[in-house]
Amino acid sequence: MASEAHGAETGGLVFHPMDQFIVKPLFGGDEIAWYTITNVTLWMAVAVLAVIAMMVLGTSRRAMIPSRSQSVGELAYGFIYKMVEDVAGKDGLKFFPYIMTLFMFIVFANFLGLIPMSFTTTSHFAVTVVLALLVFLTVTIVGFVKNGIGFLGLFWVSSAPLPLRPILAVIELISYFVRPVSHSIRLAGNVMAGHAVIKVFAGFAAIAVVSPVSVVAITAMYGLEVLVAFIQAYVFTILTCVYLKDALHPSH
């Protein structure tokens, strides 16, 4: 109440859109160590359990006339399978379980974050950076294991004029190492921005004059965030397939 009164007196905001992203220990205390169970830990575990519930338990009793959970599971399976095959080729299908798991975790984490009072784990760079680094390391290791020194052909644009090739090689090398940065920031940044905007409109909903406008804006933003939750999981996954294709077929 004191902070609200102070905010009203100074004309400042009485709500803080970024408070929803604060990492907090579940069992009290102020210090957070690597082993501390936090709200991030909880909602990551919930996302994993949700994936297991749909893909394992939901399809355990398969039938010719599928249940709703079986239908959703089969649609997700077919969607990612075709994506991997179309983008990375037949050789990429051996990595389908990893890519499928990656997509399902991100999409469930995104959707769970839309539940009121929940926590959006993919809004934190600590989570998305780990996911992006795992993809980067996997792709790099696969590239060298499968192609040996030939993997470096990814950075040598043989179709370009010879004097430009060294310059393009440097540019390609820089862009390759920037991949995990852009890969992680794209996901976390889009998810965080959408949730922050919803919180801003929710803060204005308490003011009688702008309340109807805020409610309409929140509804529109929430609908947009539902779409963004899926699209960002899709973009992260398809970029993973593109990077995998480069590792399997590095020559330009």
C-alpha cells in the first residue's frame, strides 16, 4: 500500500511488468545456489511431466479411433517428422527423437507460461541459452564426426569469386558462432516481451476510465501470445533442423 501511495503521489507506475520474471526459491530464503529448487525448477518439471503425460500416457492405449490425446500426439509426431525430413533430409531423421523432445518441451513451457500465476521458463536466457548451446554443440560435433575436416567447407563459399572467399569465410565463421546467441535471444526475447505487455495492460485495467480498453487489449494480446507460443517453438525447432542440415551437408 505504501508503494502504491508513493507511486500515486509521484505519478509513477504502481505495477512492475518485469516482476513476473523474478526467480524465487520455493521453500523460502533469499539466496539462490545451483542446487536451489526455484519456481523455474517447478515449471520446467511441470513441462516435462506434461510432455510425458501426452506423448506416453496419452498414447499408451492406441486405437483405430484415436482419443483426443492420441490425436494430438500423432499430429505433433507427424508434424515434426515431416519438418526434419524436409529440412535436414533423410540423414537427419536419426536425430528426430532429440528434435521432437526439444519442440515438445519448448511448446509446453510456452503454453504453461500463459496460465495465470504460472512462470514462463522460456522467458529466461539461462534456459534458452542452454537449449541453444546444446543444439550448437550437437551440430558441431556431428559435423566433424560425419565429415571430418570437410566440415570446414561450410565456411568456404566455393561459388564466390576467389578474392572474396577469404572475406566470406570470416563472415561465415562469425555468423556460425553467433548462432547460439541469436537462437536463444529470439525465443526468450519474444516470450518475455509479450508477457510484459500483457502485464502492462493488466495494470491499467484497475483504472476505471481505461479499464474496458485494457480488457480488450489483454484479450487480444493473450490470443496473440497463444500464437507466439507455438510459432517460437516452431522457429527454434526449424532453425535446429537447418543447422543440422549444414552439419550433414556442409558444402556450399
